[in-house]
Amino acid sequence: MRIALAQITAGPEPEHNLATVRKETRRAVDDGARVVVFPEATMACFGTPLTAVAEPLDGPWASELRAIAREAGAVVVAGMFTPAPDGRVRNTLLAAGPGVDASYDKIHLYDAFGFTESSTVAPGSEVVTIDVDGVRIGLATCYDVRFPELFRAHADAGAVVSLLPSSWGTGPGKREQWELLVRARALDATVWLAAVDQAAPGDPEVPSGPVGIGHSAVVAPDGTVRERLGTGPELLLADLDLTEVPAVRDRIAVLSNRRL
């Protein structure tokens, strides 16, 4: 399966970000991608008033993303914000394309490093997988990467790939933690892990707050990094050899050897 990771820097304007999604999706599909993955908060970057931009899954932003996927003939995954009943929003991944229309609400909220995501975002509670060309793929978002049980739940549900759109905040040690965690989660669950972060911002119009550091990566089920980007905007294309998953699970039987 050929996938594309679109490492972009989203701004505060949802319509402008949709134009970026359209352009990068077209580029990826022209190069043979079947799945195109964008970061967390692609709809609008953190630092934007989230309740002002949040829309339901049948709203205009999500509907346009579905149209982009439909016209491209590929599955597109991107982060957006949807209204929650308590006045907060949900940090939502929308996955849309041929035979796919699903959403995942981020379960683990980023109440860490002095930031309190839960003050404006309500948590999700359901593990979500999608099927693309007969391949099961799990969905996760950013801070979820610190919780190995979610990725093992993907594997238990039959996933051989996990997607991790992120908006990874900068700070001392954060790049090292990012690189360690994405490798560890691939190895924990023996899945291909495709982690796409927002590019490091160079635009003064992008509000302050967790935005991104780049360094998107594709990690094999044995924990080795097969593809990696730098800090700036870039499109990464990767061919996943899905036969590696059962081979690694035979050699490194952490799923079947679990006792807890």
C-alpha cells in the first residue's frame, strides 16, 4: 500500500487550509498514493478559538474534504474540530474516500507540559479502525502516542497500520520523545505506524501554542524508521510492505505473549 504523509503548517483559516489539502492530495494521488494523511488540527491550528471554527461532520468543511477525497479517488485523513454537547469541541479525525466515511475523536487529551487541552476539548471514548483496499488501519491522534494500549487495541481489531496525525508542541526534549514514542508504539503493536506532524511554523500569522516540529515518519512493525522528514512543509510517499506485519509478529510475539 502506498501512503502519503502531508507535513503542512495549518493556519487559522479553515478555507485556506482546505485549499492546501486539495493541492497536496492531488500531488499525492498523482504519485500513486491510496491514503493521504494530514496532521491533527488541519482544519485550524491550535491557538485559534476552537468553538468558533468547529463544525459538525455534515458541515461544509467536512463535506468539502469528502469531495476532495471523492474527486481524487483516494482516502484522505485530516484533523478537524467538531462541537461537543457541553460547549467544548472534540478533536476529530475525519477519514473519507472510496468506501470509507469514519471519524475518530481523540481519547487522550494533552493536559501536560503546562497546556490543558481538556479545558476546551472533550475526550472521545471509542477505538476506530477503517478498511482501505482490504487493509485495516487504526486511527490515533498526537498525545495518544504516549498510551500503548490504544495501538494494541488497533492490532486486536485486526489493524496492520496505525495512522497518527499530530500537532506536536515544541520544547526541550520533545523531538527526542516524539522519535522514541512513534518507534515504540509500532513495536508494541507490531504495526506499521505513519506519524504525520505539522511542519514547524515559519508564518507570523500562525497563533502561538502547540503547532508542530515536523519530523513526520513511517516506522515499520519492527520499530525501524523507514522514512523521515525534516522540519519544513513536505510530502512523504511510502510503500508499506504489509507482509512484514505477520513476519514480525511471528518473530516478536508480544501480542500473543501478553499476560495482562
